[in-house]
Amino acid sequence: MNLQEIAKKETTTIVDVRESFETFFGKVDGAVHIPLRKIAEKMDDFHQMSQPIIVYCRSGKRSEKAMKLLKILGIQEVYNGGSVADVKALLK
């Protein structure tokens, strides 16, 4: 299954890991907002999310870090969606 198919699954949760002020520049409809720096303290939220989980940020670098951190912390079905534009394109 490719990332576009994963993004379109009804069970997929999309998470924006940017800082709050960055969401004013656009966001993915329906995405949950949890900044990268708060992931460790929000693990209960992640464990309750429907999986798979796609994380995104401005460029894909923070979402790559978020994906790796989530995997270390026990969330295995997580994918780096890249940027806002990348995830919006996946959902078309």
C-alpha cells in the first residue's frame, strides 16, 4: 500500500507537528495539532488515535523526527507525510 492509499483510509489520523503560529499559513482539514516538542507528553493521545498515523510539518524534516520518535515510543504504524502541500496532494 502506498502513502496516498494510506492517507485516504478512513482509519488514518493526520497529525500536524508544526508550532501553533505556523498553522495560520495553512493546514490539512481534520488534522490533529500536536507540536513536535510536545509529542512525548502527548503519548496517551497518540495511543488512542486511530492508526495508521501520518505526521507532517512545513518541510518534512520535523515530521521525519516525529515519526522516528513515535516509533521509538511504541507507535509503529506511523508515516512521514512531508509538508502541508504534500499531504494535501495525497488526499486529492
